[in-house]
Amino acid sequence: MEVVLLFTVKGHDNLMTLPSLKKAALGLTFSALACSASAGPVPAPRPAELQQQPNIVIIFTDDMGWGDVGYHGFDDIKTPNIDKLAANGAHFPQAYVSESVCAPSRSGMLTGVYQQRMGIYGNSSENHIPRDQPLAMEIVKDQGYATAVIGKWHLGDPTGKPNERGADFFYGFLGGSHDYFRSQTVDTGKLLLAPIYRDDEVVPPIQEQNGYLTEMFTDEAVGFIERSVKKDRSFFLYLAHLAVHHPWQVPESYVERLKDLPVKEGVAGEERRHFAGMVLALDDSIGQVMDTLKEQGVYDNTLIVFMSDNGTPAGQGFAQPRRKKRNETTMSSPGPFNGFKGTNYEGGIRVPFVMQWPGVIPAGLKYEPMVSALDIVPTIASLFEGTNTGMFPFDGTNLLPYLRGEKPADAIPHETLYWRRNEEYAIRDGDWKLTFNRSHGPRTIRLFNMAEDPGEWDDLVGREPEKAQKLKDKFDAWEASLPVNRLSHRPTNRNFDYDKGHRVNVKEFNRNTP
């Protein structure tokens, strides 16, 4: 028996086909909830009261800046499907990743734990997430989920391959970057041409399939969802797109669709349009995933998470100089923020982030307090009793009670967040942020008031010495609890003697810095 339900959420009509009476009953529950939510403040049921386990889709993009989505107010980019996610769910203007480069950020997101606790400080093939620290896939697999990893892995060789870390199905590549149009069937050491795997088998080269990597990942994601629903299995999909990471490759058809995009004149504008074509291919992918969920009758019972692994890269564009400075970007954009990928300025660590779950997460919610990628796995784990968090407890927080208004009005998920990558570090404590970016300058410890100066223009370290010292001490106290990186000599500037009473005097440090 097939039941067709038409319901309205904040003015949007949604057609849902449910293939069984069991799912029809579930759909009716969600339909009523959605209508209640749009009509007034009637709360949705607690997740624990739902009739079956929700499906989970994490879409993790690569090198997508804060200024690369339409819902943040930018009209020189087109992201209609991402914008729909934001309109139908919650979005977070102050969302942070746990690091400003790919591998550490992914390690933190997939565990809910600061990756530094596992000795991970940068992009290294030797990064190791121990087997007794479960990844998201392993957590939900224990709950009976069908699990898939599709796209970019990049978690380090000792971590193991996806099929060894909770993925029933894997389609993608193991390294940090790849060509979008070409691959090889043997590993010759050429990173961009590395083999594409289906589980442990190498697939034919991309060029022999006349493929484009973003579209190929999308097709595999759609197929996994369809197979899971056919088997009546709750599913977990980690769709880790390479887009919109370098190399800047996209079929011309996507760029053609953007011929009326309002961009700057000249080379800069054409480079932004080309990049927007890559974003449009990514956005189409998200739209296809959403359409598949609707067609399969599981859209309303699916938690969708969308986030970028880090911010805008400084190296971009076809014309020289390719290394950009503030307000000079021609492709990806950090929006109004300072810094780029690889820095602990906002442009490197503040990213787009959306969570959608109809009837559970309020539609159109703009959640202002700062949140972290570390919160994704604890939010998922909160749906199950007795989740094994592994050797380290979560550093992230379950966001659902905050989004659903179940916490006091003044409660926030995080008062303090920390970053450490090689020699560079930062701490944000309330509205204050202390940061040190040695390789990206200046080589001094800097202090910013994020409420008044989110663009990090005005360094207050000289005018607020006590505040700067307090934050430096708080960061060092946190770092003193972390293990030394077994794989590298970095960080070399760590205050190893903090526990013995040694304090780094910020004023003196800056005075002695050339």
C-alpha cells in the first residue's frame, strides 16, 4: 500500500511517498509535528520518543569558506539546496572546526574529541586514531545501522581504511586531494591520480567512465540510500566530498548555468564564476541526496548535517599571484573574516554549518552561540543509550537540547574552544580570542574581542594585558593535559613546564619577538 502525504513547513509544500503502513504512520507523526511547529511554539517530541531510529547523513565539504554559501548573504555564489537546508533546519553563524586543515579537522569531527588528545596536529600520513577511540561509523554500526563512507578519507594510514573502521560500504580515495577527471588503477605515488576504491577493489579510471568526481560520489550516495531503504535498514552516510578543494576543475556546463552571476569584472570575476561552478555541482549533489530521501519516504526521519572541514585557502585562482591576502580572494571567500586555511584566524576555522531534522530541529533557526564540529558525534550518540565514547570522553556537546529550547535561555554549548596546529594555537573564551599564528604573521600573540571585532582588525593585547595573560594561562593549562605528538617534533613552542609553575609572560614574549 502506498500513502501520499502533503504537509507544509513554514510555507514550503513537501510531497512524501511512504511505501508501507509502518512508515506511513511514522510520516503522519512527523507531518503533524511539522504543522504544529509552523503554527506555534508547540514542542516536537524528544528524539528518544521517536518511533524508529533516524537515518543520519553527514555532508562534509572541503575548503569551503564562510563566504561560499548563499544563506550567509552572498549573491555571487549559488547554493539553492544548501540554502534550503538552512531554511528548513538550524544554521550557525559562529560554527568552528577543531582545526584549520583537512586531516585534523576530520579526526576531531568523526570522534567528537580534540584530535590533539590522539597526537594529531597536522596533515600527516602517520596520523593515528586508535581502534579504542570509535569513529561515528563505529558508534552507529553498534546500533544496527547500515554505514557508508563516500569520498575523501584522509585520516592517516595507521587509522585503518574505512571498511576497517565501521563502514559497510566505501567508495572514494584515501589521500588528501585528487583530480576530478582522472585516476589510475595502481598507486604510483601521484597523489592526484590515486586509485578510486569500491570497498577494497579499485574501480576503472575516472576518465574511462567519462566521470566527474563530484557526480560520481553523488551517484554512489544515492545508490547506498536506495539499497538501505530497500533492506529496511536505518542508515548512516558520511558523504565527504572533495569539492571544493583544488584542483579547480568543473565541467563547463555548470559554469554556463552561472553566466548571469553577479561577479567582479575581469579575471577575478571569471575565477569566482569558475569556482561557483564547482560549488553548483556540489549543491546539485546535495539536492539529489535530498530528493532521494524524499522519494524513498525517509526524508522526515533523517538528520542531515552539512559542514566544511576548514575555511578558504589562500592559494587560489589561475592568475598570479595565486597566494591571496585579505579582500583579494578570487575563488573561495572567507567573507568578512581575517585569515585563511592553515591559520587560526576566523577565515581558517569559522565555516558554514547546518543541521536539519524535520519536526525535531526547529526550521529556520539561526543559532548564534558558538558551536563546534566536535558537537556532531555527541549529538548523534545522544540518540542511543550507553554509547561507548572510547578512551577519551567527548569534548563536544549534544546540541539538540539547545536547539529545541530545552536548556535555560542563557545556557550555551561552549564557553571555551581551543586550537593547536603545529606551532600555532588559539583559544576563544566567551567573546575573547587569543591567537598565535607564527607562520602567517605577525609573530606575536594577539588578542581580539569577537563581539565587537569579529573581523580581527584591532589587536587589543597591549590594551588588555591582564585578559591576554589570563587566556594564555588557560590555553597552557588545557595543553598541559595533552600527550606529546609521537610522530613529530612539533609543536616546539609548547609550554612543557606549565604543570611545574612556569608561565609564559605575554607582554614579555611580544617584546622579545622580532
